[in-house]
Amino acid sequence: MRIAQKKIPREEKTKEAAFSNINLRSFLTVVSVLVVVLFLCGALSYVVPRGNFLRDASGQILLGSYREEGVEGIAIWRVLTAPVRVFASSDALLLIMISIFLLVMSGVFNLLEKTGGIKIFIGRIMLRLRDKGGPVVCVTVLILMLFGSFFGMFEELVTLLPIIILFMLSMRLDTMTGLGACLLAACFGFSAAITNPFSVGLASQVADVNPSDGVWLRLVFFAITYVTLCVFLMLHLRKIEKDPTSSPSYEADQKKREVLQLTPEEKNPYNDRVFRIYAGFFAIQGILLVLIASVRAIASLAIPILAISFLVFGALAGILVTRDPKKVAGYILRGGAAMLPAVLMIALAGSVKLVMEESGITDTIMHYIIEHLTGKNPFLAIVLIYGLILFLQVFIGSASAKIILVMPIVMPVATALGLSPSLVILAYCMADGFTDVILPTNPVLLIGLSMANVSYLKWVKWTWKLQAVVLIETFLTLFFGIAIGY
């Protein structure tokens, strides 16, 4: 297999661009949903009475202190200008920090992609394991899951799909194994988050807790998810070993093998240098993640520290690889620009909270929820929280936008009901991620399937049992957390 840097064909460039930029249809859908929610909240202020809770020094609401006031609708101009005024509100610093963080991470990931860093780094490891048979599938899954779980990489890893499928075919496996070892592994790693800055990091920032709080259960869940995916793929390999025609991609794979041309990797100084440089880059980020999780003094600064580290060391690594600072700057700026629509989504999500606070209905809604759930089974409460996030996931794919939208309400309610922030964050990660590889509304899934030439119906038929098992495991993990007071 050749993984040397080469000119990208026109078709491949188009596919890569699809991953690097937010899908227009998804963007318009999310914006439409958020705008509807924004105006709905404005309309609710003319029906729902104002109210407020007393809060302690840490900002937690005091049960029994709710006081209701009269109905007082919010002025329409406040609703219309909320997406702009939110950047001058009490949440302005948090929103700006999150926005900058997303722009930086997108820019650096684009740099890694365009300079071949991710492909060469992972491809080199895969090549060293290509003669190991079945175990190499589990190693590939582990590598991609770790990147998703620690660094929040998903779309960036799916760009590796053609290479991984080619790699699996070279070992006389099939396209479905490649999809499982890449698409499923990247998504499951992102969902079984350990330090994922886009879910654990941002949610911890909003909840004002240490990202390392409760990390042990996230590690356990990651291990469970990893074993589950490996068992699923090993059972599939055993099945096609007995009967190759049982593979959903058997006929297509036969045609691919007819034109498949594999050549040993040529000794390439460029690839060697890129591998060493980016291995150092990821090692630095890994050490930093461990420090953030271990040192509480810097935990509250996790997001800005990660953003600065990725930008500085990412740019330095890019310059060492390309020896062209202008090209590196261009890659980072273009990658950041591709994430600008996400900033608009975050602003809209933040403006929903602003309108609810200005109209005085936030505490009233929390009071109604707490009143109906108090005394109820905490297992029911976590299921409802999970269901709410899962419902929003159908319409709002952006993890950061959902965090800004729901966490300010969900977290205080959960705390009042005796559920810890760590458990809510775990539930959020679970509900936010796994459906990315089953919902037909997710563009990354559809692009990945088109790249593999596998129909959506075949994909659902192949993965639905896995999704059912993972769903059961998520609830069992959450229930276990409640049972032990996690």
C-alpha cells in the first residue's frame, strides 16, 4: 500500500472537502430549528409566568425557594437582536472562548489533513501490522477510538476510510470490516468520550466542573464499547471466513479486487519525517490532557489551554513538515473559516438561553420539571435526560450547540434531583454520539457509505443489532452510576 504524499484526484478532493466543511443542508436544518426554538421561547414569555429560585454561593438552586411573578412578555426586538446581544451578556466570555476553540481545532485538524499527518501517522502503524490478520482490525479500532475519545476527532478520521478499506481488502477481508474499523470506531470513540474536548470539555466548562471528575467510569465505558465493537467485527470475520458470500459487500468487493493494485510502501523520507513530527505533536497533546485531568488548578482553563496548545504546536509541526509558514497559515485559516457556521449555531443556541433568562421563564420551567420529577425514581430522570438529548440529536448534530442549548437547564435540574454533573455529562456523550452512524440525517454517515459503495439499507441491516447492544450497555452503565452514587 502506498501512503506517500501525492496529488489528490479531483473526486477525492471533493470528498475531503465534504468532511472539512459543515454540510449546507445540515447547517440550514440546525439554524431553522434554533430560530424556531428562539421565537418559541419568546412566545412562551407571554404565557409562562416569570419566576426565580434563590441560589447558594456556588450558584446551585435552593429547593423550595421558588417564587412566581406575573406574566410579562418579552419585547420582540429583544428576541430579534438576541444572537448579537448574547456576545455582550454574562455568557459572552464562555461563548467567545468556545467559538475560538472550535475555530482553532478546525484549523489545526485541516492542517493535519492537508499535510497528510493523520493518514501517514495511522497508515504507518497499520502497515506494520498488516500481516497480523484479525488482531489488526482490533488494533485499528483501538487507534481510531482513542483519537475520537481523547481529541474529539470524527469527521477527520472518516477521511481515512478509503485507505482503511483498501488495507482490509489487501488482507482478504471486506469493505464492511473497513467501515467498522473506521466509521464505527471513529464514532464510538467520540461517543465513549474520555477527555473529548467537544463534549466532555465543553460540557464541563458549562457545568463549571473539573473535566477529570468521574473519568474512571468513562474509562470503563470506553473499554466496554471497545470490546463490544471488536466482538461484533470478529463475529463478522468468522462468518465471512466460513462463507465469503455472506458479506453484504461481497459482489462489490470482488470487482474492487480485480482492479486493486497494492504496492509495498516505498522508503520515503517525507513520510518518515511527517510521522515523527506528528507523533511528537500528538504525544504533547496527550501529556497535556493528562495534566489537565490531574491538576485541578488548571482544570478550569482546559479549553483555552488546549486551544493555545493545538494552535502553537500544530502550527510548529506544520511548518516543520511543509517548511512553508504561509501554506501552514493558509491551511489553518481555511480550516477555521469552515467552522464559522458553527459559531452562528452557538450564538443562536446561546441566544435561546438569553431570551429565556430575560423573560424570566428559565427558573419557572426548571421549577415545573423539578416539581414533577421530585420523589420519582432517579433512573427515570436520567432516562428522560438521555431521551431529550437523543431527540435533539435528530435535528441538531452539533455537539457544542446542544450543550449551550440544554445544559444550562438540564444541569441544575439534575443536581436538584440528586444526579451528579459527571453522570449528566456521561449521558450527554452517549446520547449525542452513537446515533451519528445510524441516523440518515447525518451527512458524514451518508458520505462514508457512498465512499464505500454500500447502501444505507445494507448498513442498517448490518449494524442495528450492534446499536441495540450499545443502547442497552449505555443504560446499564448509567443505572450503575446511579446505584453507586457516581
